[in-house]
Amino acid sequence: MDIQQPADNGQAALWNGRAGRAWVDAQEVLNQTFKSFEELLVEPLVAGAASRVLDIGCGTGSTTLAAARRLGASGRCVGVDISDVMITAARARAEREPMPASFIRADAETFAFTPASFDMIISRFGVMFFGDPVRAFANLRQAAGKDAGLRFIAWRSAADNPFMTTAERAAAPLLPTLPARRPGAPGQFAFADQSLVHRILDESGWTAIEIRPIDVACTLPETALVGYLTRLGPLGQILPDVDAATRERVITTVRAAFDPYVHGAEVRFTAACWMVCAEVRSAVALPPGTASA
């Protein structure tokens, strides 16, 4: 299903442009690098208990398909993402496997999900890009059925994740037009503040909110490092437009900045994130004649 919807925070253009194409091209490496997060999200799923799963910001579909494998034929797993190029890749993966999963190209902040149609809503790094997060999570709350759960993983702060900003910090002296990250703006570290995340969920109607820090060891092949640092993140948005000589200097400088993370054939780093859980709790029925407090 394709849904055309306007986006006013630049995310549609970003993820349907270079950023989306870069993720599609690097999906195998990235999915392997972040596989531990995928496992954390789908591990609690049990066939027959949470059989209707919605994956927010599903990208190329790895987590959606993992949930489908976990639930088996009785499950119904739906992934939603604003990126046409990534949804196309996700559908192709589902056809190859094949798995009982479907994908919607839409903005989860405003898409009219069928009310109370999901038992569990999950996301791996897909919920930090909403223009109005309270509105978005209220919309997801409407899509959640009675006693449904919410379980997502989001990055903590940039300071907690130096690996993720190594490329832009190293490149900044050579690229004066490199855009700086805007604190609080939609993006990778928008959910760095734990209290902010709690407030967003509380104001959007979720209950039993639990937010805990997790630190996960990640690896990627050293052979994939140059592709990673030149195509993803802020550097990936600007590097294709610079002249060849500057590009070569930037790549050399940035690659050297990653040396502390390189261990032989592997690049190793720790991902500092939040594991966030919440619920839709149904009202407890009181015995006849019992007054509520």
C-alpha cells in the first residue's frame, strides 16, 4: 500500500533521497551490525499472544520480517516507513523469503491506522524523526488494541555515542558547509533526554512507561567502513557534491579518525541506547456495588 502524505519536517525528502538509497545499498551490513537490537525487540513475541505487530520506521524490513519469523503463519506483521526506496526493498525481501509480512509507505505520525488493530508496536531506531512526537504516539496509541504493548529502541545522546559522530567531527574543518545537528530537532538523537521521552509517551496516552539504558556491542566489517562513513549521516548528504580533491582529503582524514575503533578485520563500537516499553492498559472492572476511588 502506498500513501502519499505531505511531510513538513524534511524527513520525506531525506529518506526518499540519498539517505534512503544509502540505507538500501548498505542494508546487509547495517542489519547485521544492529542484529542484537532486532533480537531484543522480537524476543518477547510469542505466537498467539501478540500476533498483530506494527513496526514503525521499518526501513528495509529486517525487524518486521524477524517478527514474522518469530510469530509464524498465525502472525500478522506490518511495517510502515516514509521512504519509498526502503519500502520497495522491504517488499522485495518479503517476497524472496517469503514471509507473512506487509509494508505500507506512509508517515506513521498521521496515517489512519485501523483503530485497535495491533497487539504490539515495535521500532528499531525509527521513532526519533517525527515532527510532532506527541501527535505521532497518540496516533499509534489509537492503532493499539486493548492491553497492547509498545517496545522501541532509540539512541541516547551524541556524547554517549562518539562513534556515530566521528565522521562529521573529523570532516568539519575541511567542510565548512557541513550542516550541524540541531539539538531537539527530529533525527538520530532526538530522544536523548529520558525525561522528554517519558513525557511524550505520557501525554500521548501510554501507560506503564519503562525506560532503561542499554549498551550494546556492535561490529561491522572493516571493508565496509569507508562506504559507511562516506554515505551515511550528515557527511553522506554533502560529500557527493564536493570536488574530487576535497573528497579525497575528507575520506583520508575521516578514515584515520576511525582507527581507534578498528580491530583487525572488524570495526567495534558500543551503541548507547534506550529500551522503551509502555502499554495500553484496559480499565479494571469493579464488582457490582463497588465505588471507584
